Amino acid sequence: MTRCRRLANPAVDPEVIERKHSDYNEENSMLRRPFTSPGYHTTIKEAEYVHPIIAALDYALAILDSGDELHRERAFNTLRTVLSLQDQQPDSPTFGIWSWFWEEPLAKMSPPDWNWADFCGKRLLLTMIRHGDILPEDLVNLMKKAVSNSCEAIIKRNVGPDYTNIAIMGAFVTLIAGELMQEARYVEYGLARLQRLYDYTLQSGAFLEYNSPTYTTVAILDLSVLAVYTQTEEALNLTNELLDITWKMVSEHFHPLLKQWSGPHARSYHTFLAPSHLSFLYMACGGEIPFIDEDQFDYDPGWYCHGVRCPDRWLHLFTNIGVREVVQSLPESPEFQTRTAYTYMTRDYALGSFNHNVMWNQCRNLMAFVRTDEGERGYMRLRFLHDGYDFCSAVFKSEQKKSSVLFGIQFALDGGDTHVSLDPVHGRIQASDLRVRLEIGFSGRAPECVAITEDTVEAAMGSTTMTVRSLYGAMDGFGPFRWEIAQEESTVCLDYVLYQGDRTEIDFNAMEEGLFLFSLTLSEPAERVESGAMVSPSEHTVQASSLETPEQPISLTLKKKPANRIVLFHS
């Protein structure tokens, strides 16, 4: 594979800018984009198009980065519009931040997203640093004021090091703003914030937002651009060490044959690795490793002038094919004091799990990538669904050794429904459907899935067989429970149905027992084992012990009774 020509001369692609021009709205100097929503923060439920603040800032910066003089005034107008949308009232609780969309003022959001001080502040800073010589003087003054407001919001909020990507981005905004505007207070805060993140990360050698394809990429971009622009030597040293830790994690989890980012993922928006992530890795490794074909390589304007480069000492992990085992303790937090990530990788698959976590839609707590046909692949991810959407009050716990996992589901009384904290349900829901799902996605031929017994289902994915057994299940007032296999276009679902019927109340507070235990094994034909696991209930707990790994036994003990998350995680 030849080195991509666009990589040899990285710049903003005129074709990319041209496509953005077609979305420009002359009436408000913003970009019109199709509406999407994660279901929180914004109260907009239905809209064909919206005008996102971030997209407008990216558009203005891309125009200026491209050197397009014809549309330069348009970029200035877009910046002026965005600046007018910031809350600039010092006594306001949302001082220094923006809403997501031009259509929706901050007062209508539920709640507003304070991260926009970081996201917007960063983009304004990059615009001033790279193009301050051509920006009108009055616009520069307005931008400096807006960035200063963002810094005040960031300092007031004072996010801790456990919120990885915002901890980094807030350090960038305050430190670089302080250097640019000669504001010592911002420099001191930004450096102290970076030091806190460094100290916190060095406890275990990993970020708490562990192994997230999306946010690890964001972290690398923000750390890299901080290294490019900071004038503070101490900040540069801390940043370079954090970058080395981050690239080690990325390279360890990349499966060279499957070209997938092995789990588990603390946060993720897609399961198969998107072409944009493969393009990012290709760019970061200097075009030396064939992550993606040249005709699929897509250079993102947001990478421009960020100085992204994977350290040479980690490059070999992106190409070395063999058995790999990664065990990583994560930094302590009040809720997660003992969280561990485990990844096991062979030529044909990668299987990863956390030892405990919530079942948020963004979490990939138990997932696998498997080689199916030649050049094809499949994935498996565990989900817990309340009326078809991931239920955040379900708590995941597991123990994994190589290709075998014992895992369980419990129920938290202080959790949310669709989000970890924004929509608390206080241990009580209305539901017409509740189920555990092992979702299998695939390219190429669909896997063959069958029910072996009433407790066991199997999925044949290429030469690898995934066997899942229900070991124990109890949910007071509900049952019997059953396996159900369904296929859609490009997914097969192995569902363990807990309830399906008329809408009814499910009150976890009233339950003495609410938990489910399973075993999962990936195996080759010659490795098939039928022994399963031994289950030992007691008065308050249930213990499962795997018999499939006699040389390295694993066991998992769960409390029977639903409780608050901290009790479930620490028990």
C-alpha cells in the first residue's frame, strides 16, 4: 500500500469545504444539519434540521485553515453569530457556555451542557492562534472575551480528573488562553488541572474513561495540540507522558487482522470501528501501517495542525498477530474503587470485559470481535433493554479468564433509565418489555444461532463458537424466563426475555431477589467443552464457579437483593 497522497500534504480538503458550503444558511450565518439527539440535554424531540453551534465553529475554522479568501467574510460572520449565542451574564448560572443549537436557547435545555464551554472555547482559541493576523480587531476582542468567559465557567465547574476528555480539554482551554492573553490565573489553573489528571492517571496507568474509541481519539487530539501550542515546559512534559500512556492503550487493544478496537470500552457510540477512526490511526502512524485503503481514507479538518503522532515504540503492536492478554486496573473513583478491564485476543477473536459497570448505552461492558469468513467479521455486545432501549439501572458484574466469562446483572435503586444520572427512576419503572440481549452484528454471512437446551444458546461465527448459558435467574413476581433468537438486517439477537406483555410496574425496591447469572465461552471446534458452571445460592448471595477453565478457575458472587450502585459495586 502506498502512502496516501493526502497524508503527505495534510490540509483542509477543498471538496470537504465545498460540501459544507451547501449547508450554509445565509439568514443566520450557521450550518444547517440533520437533527440527531442522544435523548438528553436537548428538549427538541423532532426536527428535520437544526443549526449546531459546534458545526458552525468547525466550519468557520475550516474556511480559514483552507486559505479560502472568497468565503473569509462568511467565516467572520459565522463567528460573530456564535459569539452572540454565549451566555455572557456573570450572575447567570450558565455564564460562559452555549446551547447545542441555534434553535434552542440555554433556558430550554434540560439540563444545559457545561461541556460546551470547553468544546467551543477550544475552537475559538485555535481560530485566534492560527488566524489572529487576519481576523478583524473587533472580532478578536469579542473572541477573547468569549474565551475568558469560557475559562471562568471551566474554573467554576472544576471538573475532576475522572472525567477524562473534559479534564484534558478544560486544561487546554485555560492554559493556552492564559498564555495567549497573558492571564497568569488561567495558566496556573490549567497547569494544576493537567497535573491532577497526570497524578490520577499514574495511579494505575490508565484513564477512567478507559479505551473509548471516540474519547481516546479526542484525548489524543487535545493532548497533541496542547503539546504543539503550550509555552510552558512543565505542561509539555506532562502532556507527552500522558500521550505515551494513551498510545500504549490504543495499540494494545488493536486487533491487526480484524482491524477492530478490542473491548471493553468505557464509552462508545459505534461497535464496529468507523472508517474515521481507521483514518485517524493511519494518519497518526504516518501512513506506515495499512489500516485503511487509500480510497477510503478521510482526512478530518479537525486534525489539522494538531501534531498527532503515535510513538515509534508502540507501532509494532498494530501489526503483531498472536495471543495477547491485557489486564488493566482503572483509577479509583468514589463509585468505582476496584474496576478492572480485561482483554483476551487471538488471531480469530478478541473478547473483553469490565469487572463491573452500569449498562448505559455508551458502555461496552462485555464485547467481542470475531473473524467470520475471509475478510469478514462479526461483533457481540451485551445489552440490557427496557422497552427496547438500554436500561441504566441494570448493573453488570463479571469475571473473565481468557475466552471464558461469568457475568451477571443486578439492579440499582439509585440509577437512571436511559442515562446514568439525568433521568433517575428510583428503583421503579413501567415496562412492557425487559430483556438481556447479546447483540451480534456481522458483515458477510449471518452467524448460525441455535438454542441447544432451554438454558443454552450458541452462535457459530466462522470457526469460532460462542456458547451462552443462563445459570441463575430471579426477579420477584416475574418469570419464567426464556431465550429467544431473532434476526434483523445485519444483526442477530440472542435475547433472554425477563418480561414481555402488558405495561406493568416493576418495583426493584420491593424485591428480595433480582439478579441473573450467565456464562459465556468462545471456542474453536477442537476446544468445545460441555461442563458449564456450578451455582451455589446462599441466603443473601449467589455464587457461580466456572468448570470450563479447571486450570484457572473463575467465580463470581452477586448479592440477591437490589441496592444502591455503590453497594453493588463494592460487594
